[in-house]
Amino acid sequence: MASRTAHLDRVHPRQATGPWNLGALEYLQQSLDQKRPLAFITGQRGSGKAMLLRRFLQYRTGGPVAFSKTPTESPAAFLELILLQFGLEAHDSSLNELRSLAMVFFRHQASKGSRPIIVVENAQAYGPLVFELIEIFSRLEIDGESALLFILTGTRDLSNRVDMLHTADRCDLDALNALPTIAKKTADQHYGHLEVRLGDNLLDEYVIDRRQISIGRKRHNDICLTGRFVSRHHAVLIGQPIGVYIVDLKSTNGLCVNEEPVRSRALVNGDVISISNYRIVFVDDAAASVEPETENPAQVLSPTVAMRRQVGETLPKLS
């Protein structure tokens, strides 16, 4: 196959997504795909929670969505607001009537293969009775699968409320935003180039003339790899003044550099990144003089996604 050189300095606005956003998007998409009942996004004001939700909901498919944006102590007021957004007549009903109506609605959606999403913003400010109601509905299963997905967003105070619910998963945007600012290079410089191979075939070449290059299965990634074991937002290449780093975005199946599983790694000339059946060769003569052992990637890059997971729980492979 004839190869081409692709410069990455002209990007559609949809592609202008930082590594923190890609990791958080992957977390939400996995919560949806793997039929989890709850997802938690924490971060201080201005950390990007609203933008993250807009991007996630813009590209998701199927299932009605309802929002609760005003904290309340009343489970009846909370549930009435949700049901009204789902198009149900819920005025002047008792809490028991609202719960029964919600159960009927969720079961009807499941019969159509649809899974509703309920977004609860500023969740740390809701009353304990509302959390008890969320707990009840998050345990609703139909044919062995959770009937709906709650996405709870809030400050880190929300972490104190998570213990009330049967999950330990969360995504902390403050940790993702701790990624350092990368110094710009001059216009005539670039970070090297990549050779993307599948088997013996050279599929493409990319000049790394941007500071961040996203890799994944979704088409809006800078480098799109269509294999089914490639996560939607699998990894990101980050150019630093000292060299180029590859960072795994909490992908389901991980990545390797020179056949060694890694979460983040400084790249040197000739390193081979393996993602599913794809091989991506990093070429940069200038980087050959950098000894990755002298740099601790953990000191240069903060963890891409700060999540806590219950002991022994593993993520299923993409199907």
C-alpha cells in the first residue's frame, strides 16, 4: 500500500481534545458500553465537567437523557423532574406513584433495547434521601443488566458520598488537568514522525508537528486505528522539550512499547508501540540521545485518569 505523510497541524475543531478529555470520555463510554449503573466525574469549578458531558452526549447513540441541575433534599421533586423530561405526566404524584411510573418506563425502554441516562450535576449537594433513591434505581436490572446509567458530577466532596453507593469507580478531572503545559517549538521544528504498520504493510506516516496526538478507534482521533480491540480513545502522544511520551488513556486492552506493557513511556528513536495488531514505529534522530531511564515518566506526567476500582474487578474486553 502506498504511504502518505500526514501533517497534523490543521485539525477540525472536533479533534481539539486534550488528553484529560480523551481519558474522561473513554471512562464514560466504557460505563455506557459495559452497562455500569453509575459513573462519577469529580473536579473543582472550571475543571471542564460541563464540556465533557456535552462532548460525550453529542456522540453517544440511543437512549433518552434527563438532567437534574438543581440540588434538592426531596426525592419526589428529583424524580418528578426526571420523569417530566422523559415525557411522562408526573405532576401531583406521591413518591410511591413516581417510583412505580419510573419502573414501568425503564422496563419499557429496556424492552426496546434502550438504556436511559440520568445526569445529576453538583451531586454532592443533594440530600441523603435522593442518594437512597439513586441507589434503588441503580440496582434495577432487567435480564441481568442494569436498566439505566446515572452520571453524577460534582466537586471532590462527592467522593465522600460515593461510599453510600455500590461502586468505587470515578474519574477525577483535577488530576487530569495537572498535566504540565508543554513548551512550544519553533515553526521549523517537529518532534519526529510515526510509521503506522499492520503486519508487513505500511499504512501511513505522520509527522509529529503538534504537541498532542490522539490515537484511537473513533474517527475524530488524529490517528484512527479501526481494530475492534482498539479503544475509542486509546492513547496520546505528548511532545515535551525533553522528548516525546506515549500515555495510555486507561484503554481496555492497554499498549506495549517494544513488547513491554506500559502506562507511560519516554520514546527513543526506533521504539515500537503496539496497540492491538497495529505497530507504530517512532522515528526521531534527535531523541536517540535521550536515555529514558534517566527520566521518570511519573514525575513528568501526572496519571491520565485517577480512578479507584474495587479489588479484583477487571474490565471486560471490547467485543
